[in-house]
Amino acid sequence: MTKYGQNKSRIESTLLAANGQSGLKTTILRPSFTTGEGHTALGALYFDDSMADRARRGLPLVVHDDGATPWAIAHVSDVARGFVNALGNDKAYGQAYHLTSDEHTTWGGVFAALQEAAGGKSPVVSIPTDWLYEVAPRRMVGVKFIYQYGSIFDNGKAARDLGFRTTVPLVETFRRQIAWSERARTYRRADEEPLQDVLLDAFTRGQRPAPGQVHDVNPWGNEPES
């Protein structure tokens, strides 16, 4: 477990132990990958906002490893209802709940949904996580420590106590994000973001990208872990 995960676990334990003390009522809510309008479709994966345009134009898309890792992506409106239904809910005090998508897929399925939403058909090229992290540790910190591992959780407890269920399919989530980014003029064309072309070219040739070819940034501010 990463330091991030360890710290979250400690915080949860502290809050649950404090439930009922001095009138304090605590509930733990655990959303996983959550997105919606206001974010570009799948942009958080490699901090590459051109993913939808690549799919629309039929350009190759990089998937970490073989794309078979189980995954789920929830629309923010569904997760928000879970938060609202926990407020003032006596059943929720002293409890922890997963609030994740009921639509279970894989990363390969995620890329298929993106292509359907964008209206294109792209080849999906598998590149090992370790190689991606080696050549772009800031961009790929999420892939290395989060996205390469399965992320399917049981929402049954939240369904029982909070009436939680997800209603927005992944394809629709991506459609809404693409439409939003076009309206907000944040839609990024593939020719504005060379990251995946650089990675694909170097990996295919069995080499590393040349110095300066990869703009290795991380808007989250996370630094690579040793």
C-alpha cells in the first residue's frame, strides 16, 4: 500500500473510533474513479486531454498493460446522490460505504466506451506500466500506483442503507464530457498533445523517448514515489 493509502486508512480508523464521542457523528464515504462535465474525457489517465480527439480521429490509443484490469468509472451526479443520502441518515453513523459505479468493465472496455462516445475506431496499443512510469514518472504516477490495479468494489451496503445506485452509463458520461469540452472550448486536438505519439514511436522502436520529447507534468502535484 502506498503512503497515500496508508494515511487514508489511518484517517478512517480515527474518524470511526470517534463516532458517538462528544456528540460527534461520523460516516466514511469511499468514491473511486469519479468524473463528469468539467473534466475532459479520460484526461486524468495520462494527463492527456486529447484522448477523445484521438478516438474520434482513429489514432492509436495507449493502454497500460493488456487492458484486462477490472475497472469502474462513476458519473459525479450518481456519487453526489450517495453523499446527499448519507446526510442526517442515522443508519450511516459509524459506518463506511463504497460509492462506486455499478457498471463493471476493464480498461479495454473503458477505451471501447470512449471510442463509441467519440464516434471513432482506434487501435489500442498495450504498453507495460513499468515502461510508462520509467519514461514519464510524473504523468504516469496514477497508472503506476492506482490504475494498474483492479478497482471493483461492492456497493451493496450503500444500496441498502443509502439507496445508492448508479444510473449514468460510461458511454453517456464520455458523451457528456466531450460535449461539455466543445462548449467550454477546452476540447484538445490530438495535434496539440504529442505524448502518445512519442510513447508509441519510442516503444515500437525498443527505445526511450529522446530527452525533452516527453513533457512530464502532473497537475495534481504528486511526485513519483521511490
